[in-house]
Amino acid sequence: MKKIFKPFNLAAVAMSCMLLAACGTSEGTSGTDKPIVVGTEATFAPFEYMDKGEIVGFDVDLLDAVLSEAGIEYELKNVGWDPIFIMIENGEIDMAVSGITITEDRQQTYDFSSPYFESTHMVAFKEGADITSANDIVGKNIGVQISTTGQIAAEKIVGENHSDISKFDSTALAFLALDQGNVDVVVTDNVVVNEYVKNNPNSGVTGIEDTENFEAEYYGFLFKKENDLREEVNAAFKTILENGTYSEIYEEWFGVQPNIDLLLEFME
């Protein structure tokens, strides 16, 4: 697949640090002299993951297209899941992209861009398990990534902080626990489950969707509250939706065309 991740100019950053005596984040707009800093958690294939030392994925290609359209230079840092939110609040990073679901609770503390991806959850499990719906995870050992909507989705079925739920720092670790038999199921985003099954054909892992128990969700770029960068990103995102760039990136990663009209409706 084509990877259009924009390499960061380390020489420019080093010079900027020497001149300014410290490397903080920018004001969050394209009018500054130094790149903005974008945080991610690169264990969430196919959205962001490490490949030969480089962060790649759908989110990475989309980020590059949007910020290039906006004329904004950037540095992408793999900072981990929980630190993303803390670093946004503290101003250590200017924005984040990491398959972050837009929720009412998160909107109390952060700003989001317009939605850029529709998702839902799936239950992943080893073939032969008696699981035909999300309700069948009751009584099973359940793996989730901590502080994600996957955790919330599982807790809606079995109860908040239920003892059957094991929380992992990443979805990759949850899948490792499933592979090793330490959990019976993993609840996470549908595209991530399908990607794992595709890339691990000998694992014996399969998955099911359940539209009755798992509602549609939407990913967005994350920002600190009242950040001018959000408007620049939204304007650039709308442009790449309308000029076909988003569709090209989407098809390269998922092999199908996206519902552009749905995403544009959120901008009206």
C-alpha cells in the first residue's frame, strides 16, 4: 500500500531548539515558525502502527494529507494512549490522531474535528467458542484496551469494572492475551479485528459484529479546548473530502469507497 507519511525535518527542529533554547509545542496554527506536534499510539493497526521503525497507517496518511492541504508542518510522535489526553491538556502536543472516538464525555474536556471515520465494535475470539452475539461475552474473560470505548462497550454488557474484564495498555496486548489463552474474547473496533484476522490467518481468531449491542461511533482529531488549529484542520479536511484525496487514501487501506456524503453531513 502507498504510504505518504511526511518525514519530519530533524535538522530544522534541531536548529529551532538551538535558537529558542527549548523545544515546546507551537501556538497550534500554521502561522508559527516551528512544526506542530501530533501525538498518537502506534499499536492500533491499520490506523497507526510501527513498520520498520516508521509510524504508518490510515490515520497517518490522512493526517499528512490534511495538514499538507492546510500548509502546516508537523512532527508525529508515538506517545502512548493515556498520555495523549494528558499531553493535550498540558499543551505538550497540539493535536492527536489515534482512532479516537468522539464521545460526549470526552467533549467536556477536549475539542474534536469533524468525524473522519465511522466505526463500530466487534467481539474477537478463538474459532469454536460458543459466541453468536455480544451478550455471549457474559461469563467470559474479556480483554479490552484501557480507557477506550471498547472497554465501555464491554462494560455495558457485563457491568462497569467487572472482575471478568482485563484491561491492557494496548489492543495489541489484548490480542496477545487472547492468543495465549489468558482471555476468552477481545472487544475492540471492527476494522482492527478484521485486520488482525487477516494478518494472522493461523491464529484461529474470528470475530462477530452485533449492531443491536454495538452502536456506530466516529473518530476525530483531538485538540485542546478553544484551539484555533481545529478550524484550520476542519477546513482542510473538507477540501480533501471534496477533491477525492480522502477517497483515494480510504480505498488504498480498506479496498472500498467511503461514504463521503455522511462525513460531509457532519460539517453542515
